[in-house]
Amino acid sequence: MKFNSIAIFLLLFMGIACAQSVDHKLDGTWHVTSKTDTEAQDGTVIDLDEEMYEKGEKTYHFAGNTLTITEGFGNHKKKLPIKVTGDQLFIGKHRRNKEPYEIAMSGNRLVLTKIKIKKKKGRNQRTIEVVTLEKQRSIHCQRCGSSLVFPVYRSSHQYRNF
């Protein structure tokens, strides 16, 4: 009886832990390369804001169920809870009717897209936010297992790309 209770408790605990873990394909540091906000009303673009970022100016670091956003080359940091469901990413505290980001990955590129639709003066207004990110590359030493982030300078270690 006691063994069954412990087994059920462990199974329940493991199920909760696995259900809340972040998708491993997002784990790591991503450099934001651009962010575009487009507002359209009834199919006509009424506002377009596009921001381009230098490498390291703004980064997203996914670890577990947390996203750390670093801005201004490391001057400002904020941590937010995240939840990944299929190809949808929810950032920030859970709210009813919260719009998720759609996840699209290709190689070391990640595109997060969020679409909000609302009625304004009897017309449909659509806001589309597109954030483009690039995975930070690292290399690992074949002998000792240490890793470095690019750029890499001469070293006695035998590094290979990952």
C-alpha cells in the first residue's frame, strides 16, 4: 500500500514537471535581429514599424520555463515565465484570451509571430508582430567538454562546431 502511494506520487510529480518544461528546441541564447509591427485595417496597412538590432543588442535566453530578455547590450534584463504548447509560445503571466506567438524554425533561425485582431470603429484592425532571432553558436572542446561562444581565438583546446 505504501509502495503504491509513493509510486503514484512520483508518477504525478514527474508528469507535472514534464508537462511544464520548455521545448528543448528553444533552449539557449538567441540574438534578436529584427522586430516588425504592422497595423492593418480592413486589409490596408496603416502603420509599419521596423527595428533592426546589432548582434548582442537584444537577446532572448530560454531556460526551463523562463525567458530572460536582455536589452542594450546587457544593460537591462527582465525575466518572464513562458509556456510552450505545440508551435505556440506564451510569454508572461497567464491571462484569459492571451494571444500566443506562433513558432517557426529553420536551421538556426527562429521567427515568432503574434496576430491580434480587434474591432475599432466597426472595422477589423489587425496588429502583426514578427520577431526574428538567430541562435547563438557555441563550440565544444572534444577533450575536456568545455564550451565557448563565438568569437573564438587560438587555444590549445580541440574545438568543434555544434
